[in-house]
Amino acid sequence: MNDMMYKSLSGEDKDQIVLLNEVIAKSPDWFVRSLAYDQIGILKIYGGEESDGLVAFHESQLLLRSNEQDSDYAYFMYENFYGSSILYYNYSSGIEAIARSILKYRPKDFPAFDHEAIGNIVTAAFLRGDEKLAREGVSALKKIAEIMRRPEISNSAAIYCARAEYLFGTPAAVLRCLERANIDAIEPPQYRINALLMMSESKAKLGDLAGAKRLLGKVHKLQATGAFPKYAFDELPQAEAALLMARGKGRLALDVATRHWRSMEWRRTVESQAATQQFTKSLEFDVGKLKESANRQKELIKLQWILAVIILFALIGAIWFMMRERNFNKTLAEVNVALGEAKQRAETASLIKSQFLANVSHEVRTPLNGMLGMVQLMQIGPVGRAHKAELNVLMDSGASLLKILNDLLDMSKIEAGKLELDPAPFDVEALANASISNFAGLALNKNINLELDVSALEHAWHIGDSVRVKQILGNILSNAIKFTQRGGVKLKISQCAGGLQFSVTDSGLGMSSEALSRIFEKFEQAETSTSRRFGGTGLGLSICRDLATVMGGSIVVESELNVGTTFVVTLPLEQTSPVRDIESHHGAPDIQTVGDRPLRILAAEDHPVNQLVLQRFLDSFGCHVTMVEDGQSAVEKALSEDWDLILMDLQMPILDGEGALRRIRADEATNGDKPRTIIAASASVMQAEVERYLELGFDGVLPKPIQLSALSKLLEDFSGPRPASEFRVAS
């Protein structure tokens, strides 16, 4: 039984039932006895004595008579009490009983129900699969419209006719219901949106793609006006999915529909719980009134009539509320199930999101691996000084892109405000020169000056996240050059209280005060024509502001239209002593050996670009390399020969890296062999993924794109005196 129901009859309830039984025993009036049985039934069922309550309602039903003065009213009260009592156990039967009391037995002098209430009954009939009752309700609405001859009633009847046909899946009938309706005059206004969406989806299902698209366009325009409540557009994604499906874009349609269903299911669950709580409070209030009447024995019959009317109105109000919000299809027991399902769906969505981020990481890192790998090989080769400087810029830009990609892919940290910084000593002047070098070619092409002023920089070395600082400067410099057509751009760095101040000044287009007020908003640009003329997403400055805030700093901007703009970034960077850059030398790698022989390495990699890069890297270390392109071949080679090290890609055809690892470890356990050293080489290197690789049994992780320094460190770990067990992730 639902937790909000009574678990047992209280003493007052029992006393009330005793008094009602005395009325039944003494009264000769069938009508009074029937009402008394109705109240006993609801008290018994609410008190947990379901079987006795149903017996009381059966006794009331036996007393009901036809063609007498109070017959309709007696049936009306019986159906309402009975339906309200069994809602918690058989929702469909309860709603049907209440609907029957309204449509069939409502007394003439009882307040009339409007057409909208009947429309909700039509919807309720659909939810319980009763097509006959739904169509009877629609027929009743049409008759009301014929009698009233009022346009608003006719429009309402058309809407509910279309809604019933829509719910029973007959698109052609939906269009017939609405063909004579004046859509723009339908009240309330949100029903116009509902009509347009049903028509659009029906046209899409019938193959009229142009008509469906036109109607959807009209809905989007109405949505943009802001004149309609948000819930009026709840079914918009479903209509869009129908159009996508009709156009043959099934996968995209499924994605749109799935996100819509998840959102609506969660909202309905929460609203259903609130509606049920409200309904329960109403019932508790009414039962409390019933208990108070137990002390008025002499006026029992009169009070029963009053209480019956009070309970009737309270029940009708609660039912109307539940129908209006379309949440009456959930009992409290079903709510608990729905909450569990919603939790499971949320966990599934989180898992899908993590998998999606891992896949994006792999797809982006694979081509980046080829690019950076070849740059590193060119750096250690015989290259002239001028070309070496260009390669350094290319390598520096690629490395910055790689580190930014790592943090951008970790969406959960960004959304939670947990973006981690990597503070380390760095040369501010060198970083500024590198930033200027990245944009020197672009400035030269536009014939504008690009200047760096570090005359006010007292100390070059500071502690901070150099990649993030360079990202901020890169975004601002890129914007400054993009919007400057003549003159120049100047980056000035100076000391300030507690840190450094970076100012970027340009002689570009400038911005109005209105544009300045929203320049740091996501997806916003200074003018509406900016994205068309210069491109961009409007995210760069927003990211700069967030990064500066995370580092404890700030960004301010001053601008004058048609004169220019100045961005000032203040960061609390602590001064430090110079640190020798041990990775600045790109000489030939040391030859790696075990004893007096080269390392024997088995490399499993399916992508041709990655194979070439890895082969060239390992050749430069003097290793003896055997390359295979799938997991099955890796297992066969690993078990048939001795290897100093196995590099295993995770995403391969036939058998992936994890499957290959499991087979090798299983063979080792069966034969009692010494565990082989197996390193996971993967582009999916988010923290959760790395921890999972190690739990699976890999001895370490080599991130992609592969860096020569990381590969060198890995080879030293397995050929030098340090135990391999200390190795976890190459960096």
C-alpha cells in the first residue's frame, strides 16, 4: 500500500463507522443508507481494510435504484466515492468510475463541467487504452459545439478530436479534425502551438515534408516571440524528430526523441509526485472533517449531506488538478519505480557521455599524433637553423593544442568548476615571444604591426600555468589581429602589485558600450555581423575570463568605436628563480639496450600513420621492433616469442587491446609464466580511463600523441636499474 495511506483505522474512524452503521440500521431511506455505505467504504479503504471497504461499496451498489427522484445523485455520489477510493490500487478503474459519474450521472442542478474537463477525460481514456470511451468523449464535445455554436467551443472540440486521433496514431484523421479550425483563434493560446505541432508531425508521417517544415517554422517563430509559456513547446522535439525520420535521418531523429523523452519523463515524475502529495493532503483534510462529524450524532443525516458535498468538491478539484497537469497516470508506487528508472537513465547518460568524450579524444589525438611525431623526428634530424625555429613554433603550438584538448575533453570538471591548473616555473618573456611568433605570419599577411614590449618586466621567471597564460594571450591576440585592418597590435607586459599585467592594444574596429556589456558572454560577439565577416563561435573571451578567474586574476576591457580596444589581464603570478629547460635540446635519442643487445619490442597498432610514427621513434632508439596491426596477431606473437616490452593499442580490429591483454594474462596464469610487461598506448587518457587500464592489468600507459621524451623515459624505465613496477604513466 502507498506510504501516504493510513496503515490502520484510528479510534475516531472506528467510532465514525459505528455511527454510520447505526444510521444504516435505523433509516428506512435507501438513499441515506447508500450514502452511509459510501462513506464507510472510503474510510475502510483509507484505513487499510480494503476487502471490508469493497464490501461496503457493494452494499451501496445493491441499494441503488433507477427512475427515482434521487437516483442520479445517488449513482453520482457512489461512482465518485468508489472511483476516488480505488485510485491507489487500480488507477484506470478509478478514473473510469469518476468519468462515468461526470458524463452519465451528474445531476442537472450540479455545477456543469467545462469542455476542457471532458477533454482531459478523453486523454485519460487513451492512457488506459479505452479508445471507445475516448471517442465517446470527443463525440460529446462535438455535440456541445453544435449546440453552443460558439467558435471557441468549436475550436476546442477540434483540438481534442485531433488530440485523440493523434494519441491513437491516425495522422490523416488528425488533419481532418483541424482542417476547419481557426488555429490563430484557439484558446488558451498554448493550444495553438499544440495544434501546429500535431499537424506538422502528421504531415511528416504522411510524407508532406514541405508542409511539415513550414508548420515547424511557424512554431519556431512563435517560440521566439516569448509570448507563450515554455511548456507549450514541450512536444516540439517530437515533431522535429518525426520530420527528421521522414527525411531519412533516423539516427539523428532517434537522438532528438531520446533526449526529449528523458527530459519529459523526469519532469513528469517530479510533477506527479507533487500532484499526488496535494491529492493526499486534500483527502486527509476531508477525512478530518468526517471525523469531526462523529460527535454530532443528533444531526448525523444532515451532516452526511454536507460532508458529501464537501468531499465531492474536494475530490473533483483534486482530480481536475491532476488531469490539468497530465500527471494522474502515476500512483505513488509507480512514482518510486519511475524515480529508480530515472536514476538508471541518468547513470546511463553519464556513461554514454564519458564514452563519447573518450571517442572524441581518440579521433582527435590520432591525426595529432602523426603531425607531432613527424615534427619531433624532423627536430632531431639535420635541419637548418631557420627551419628549426619554425619547427619549434609548430611543435610548441601542437603541444599547447594537445594540453588544451586534455582539459576541454574533461567536461565534468569544467561543469563542476574543478578545472585543475598545472603551476610550474616559466619564462614570461619567452612565452610572450612564442605567442607573438604564432601570429607573426598572420599580422604580416594583413600588413599590420605586431609589437612586444617587455621593458617594464622586472623579473622574467614566474610560477603559474604557462599553457593557460599562453591560451589567454593567444585568444586575445587572435581577436586583436582579426579585427584590425590597419595600424597594429601591441602586447605589453609589466609588473604589478602581486603579479603581472598583460595588456593587448589594437587600432581595430572598437566596440560600442552595448557590445562591451556582453563581450564575455558565451556565444556572444560584439556585433551580429561579426560571425559572418570574421567567423568564430564567441567562446574565446568567455574562456579567457574563466581561466583568469580560476588563476585568481581578472580581465577588463576598454574600447572606443572605430578607434580601438585594449584588454588588460591581471594575474597573481609569483616570482621565481630561472630554471634550466632540460627538454629544449632536440638531439638524437640515446640507444636503449638490455645488456649488450637492443630492446626487443612488440608493437600492436592498426592505424598506418601511428605505425609509421611509432616505428620511426623506436628505430631512433636502436630498438628491434616487430609491428602487428590487430589484437589477435599481438596475442600470437606475444605468446610465441620473448619480448622486453609490448606496446598495445586499445582500439584495434578483430580483437581490441583489452581483449588481447586478458588472453595473454590468462595464458600466463595457466602456464605459470612470468608476467610480460605490457604498456597501453592510447589516445583516451582521461584520469578515469588511465586508472581503469591499470586495474585491467596493464603495467603503464603511454599517451597519444606520443612524445619522444615520454617514450625515452618509458624505455629507460625498462632497460635501466629502476624497477619497472614503479612505472605507471609516461609523461
